[in-house]
Amino acid sequence: MGSSCFAHGNQMILEHIKAFLAKNVIESEVDLKGSLCQGCCKDGPSVLIDGTLYTKMNIDKINKLLHQKLPIFKGSL
Ligand code: FES
């Protein structure tokens, strides 16, 4: 939720994640939190999942990550 990531569209990524979790009824199984700057501002928006930082997020990239990282979707892509 740092200012550079905000300027690069993190709100759109956040809304997509929230909608994805709601659509798949898994909000209660995912701990979704905002954080301050992760130190890679020029490559934002960034997303941290299970300790791994992913950068230059867009809707396609976050959608693929959600399918890859959430256990209910493993192997679906
Ligand atoms: S503001 Fe997002 S990494 Fe710095």
C-alpha cells in the first residue's frame, strides 16, 4: 500500500484479489493484509505471497498467481 505502488494501480489489484476471493468463497481461508513499501517501488505494484515478493503486477499476473498459489486451484492452469 506504498505510495509508488498506489500510483502504479495497486488499488485495482487489491479490488481484483478481494473480488476473486469473494467469488470463490475463500475469503476466510486467506489472510489478506496491506503493507507499507516493500523497497521495489520502480517495479510496483508488488504483492507478497507466503514470503515471496512478486512485482509489476497487473490483472493477468495476479490472476495467474492466485490460481497457482491457492491450494484449491493447484494444477488448474
Ligand atoms: S511503494 Fe510499493 S514497493 Fe515501494
